[in-house]
Amino acid sequence: MRPDMRLLAKSEPHQDHYQRAVAQTLRTVPGGLPTVAQVTQILEYCAEEELPAAPLRPQMKFPEDDQLKQWSESRKQLRLQINQPLTTPTARDAARKQRNREANMSKRRIKLLIRQQMETTAKAMEATPCDHMRFQLLGQLKLKTRRPFALEDENGNITTNPDILLERLTVHYEAFFQPPSMQAVDPWGEYTGELAAPLTTAQVLKAFARLANCKSTGPDGSKGELFRYGGRAPAEAIANAVNTAVAHRQPIPDISQGDLIPVNKPTKPCRKEHTRPLTMINQVRKVVALTTLVRNEDAFNRYLPEGQHAYRRGRSAMGVTWSYAWLKAIASHYQRAIHVLGVDMSKAFDSLDRRKLLFILTNIPGITESDLRLIRLLLANTSLQ
């Protein structure tokens, strides 16, 4: 059974029990220096031992609403009455009418609750000063529609056959992510020995705090909540494990693995060149990447221009939207034409030249040799499946 991650995120007593169990289990590792994979396994084991099983997903919307619960139970009883052989035709017709009446009332009730939920979200979005939080709330207001993944061939035929899709996409993305002109990155470079500025427990704890709840998992299936609420012990263990691996040039497989999930772009034809690649990575890679970002955030902010909204702390796509709205308001108020030059950045960062990226990072003031070694570890030997 899956442990209840929502309970771990909300309940401080369960967090305390979980953190004590993790710290105690980490101390039992032979040698006292667990690997990154062992830390992940211990977090999953302690969650299964200390947390109750997650409840089954409810079959109806708004399961906490008492009125909907009452109508749902009533429709169950009416359905049993309708299917009962001893029920008279008159009673069966009356039960059908009552069931349909309650079904329609449930639909109206659900519409009302959805409208109230959207109004509450909109008010929260207007009240929050944080662009990141506003962007997350905006996503809740969007209508989410799902459609099966499909591809169209040169003749216009659309297929959803998994075997055919796998063959076509494998060839496409192998050439996309690893073009012949791109050279591989050496994970160690010319550096040897221990890191001059090793990862610290405090830096890893900051990375833990930036992990979001209820997010998709990578190939190892570990949840972000396991790390976020794991406490100081796993942060110290991961910092020591990464520092040791870099010093002794030991690969960390969990950092280089990921799952590739292609999706169709909603307004584009169902062709492989118009798919959007979503990469599901392990939580350990997220932790190491976020820790590296925490260490170099000030250097990146000094290097990037003030008008840059991406890759800056406290900025998001909401800033871009606000900028366009501001320009529109100025043009309307002063009756002036403002010409905006847009550059199509689609997939611009999905297949970047990693050696060029390392060259740029080398010339950014404030990026140390230790940081470059960690970045090399993140860029080298990555594999998607």
C-alpha cells in the first residue's frame, strides 16, 4: 500500500515520527556513510513503516460535501430497489424518477461548488504578491481536458498504437537530444580530489524546502515529500554522499536517469516534430540541481539582466504576462503604437550544447570550481527511457 503523503505534508506529529525513524535508520548503515540510492531506499522504507496507507481515490467530485454524500447513498439504494425482482412496476418507475431527480440535483450542486472554488481561487490569486504562487493558482482555473497521445504520418494517417509510437519517437528524440555535432560532456573533467567548497547540510535543506508536493515521480518512484519532510539527517547524508562520489569519481546513476513522456501540443498537428517532451527525473537529481542553484543564485542574478523573468528567484511567466499587459495599457492610454519583437523559443533549452553551456558558466563571476564540477555531474551521461 502507498503511504499517505498528504498526511505527511499536513501533520506535524507524523513528520516528527518520520524524521526520527529516518535518522535512526541512517545511523544503522554499515560504515556510517550511505550512498544516495541507500538514502532514497531508507526514506521509502520509513514512510511505509511510519505512515498509514493512502486512502483510495474517491469516485465522485467533492467527496467532503455532505449533501452530495447523501444523494449518492440515496441513489445507491434506489438502484438496488430498481434491480430488485420483487419491486412492482409502479414502484420501479417512481424509483427511477427519484434517482434521475437526485442525479440532476447532484450535477447542479457540483457546478455550484466548482464555481465557488474558482471564485475562491481567483480571490487568492488577486491577493497574493508572489508571482510563483499566482502562476500556480492560475493553473487551477484552467479547464483540463485529456486526449490520447497520437501521431500522424506523412500520409495523414493517425495512430495510437504504442509499438509504432515508441519506434517513431525513439528515432526522433535520439536525433533531437544527441545530434551528431554535439560532443558528450566528461563528468569529471580535469578536476581531481575533494571539492574545495563541498555541499553542506544547510544548502541541501534549502533544496528540500523547494521541492513541491504532489508532483510526478521519476524512474525510482520516490516522492518529493519523502525528502522535503525528512529532516536534517537525510540532508546531511546526501551532502556527504555527493561530496564523496565527486571526490572519488564515482558515478551516481540516480542523478542521470529520467523518463521521457511526449505529449501533443494542443494547437499543433499530431506530428512528432510538434510534440512536447516532458522529462520525469528522480528526486535526488532535483535535490542536487536545486542545491547547485542555491549555491549560485546570487551569481546568476548578477549575470542575468534585470528584464529577465526566467531563471531568477521570485520571477515567473506571470512577469512576462504583466509586461505585455502594461505595454498594452500604455499604448491604449497614450494612443501610441508599440512594436513587440517576439522570438520563438520552442524547445530552445531541450537540446542545448552542454559544452557551450559549461564554457559560459566558466566565465560567470562567482561560479567556483566546485560548482562547475557539480554542474558537470548533472550534465554528463544522462539517459531517458
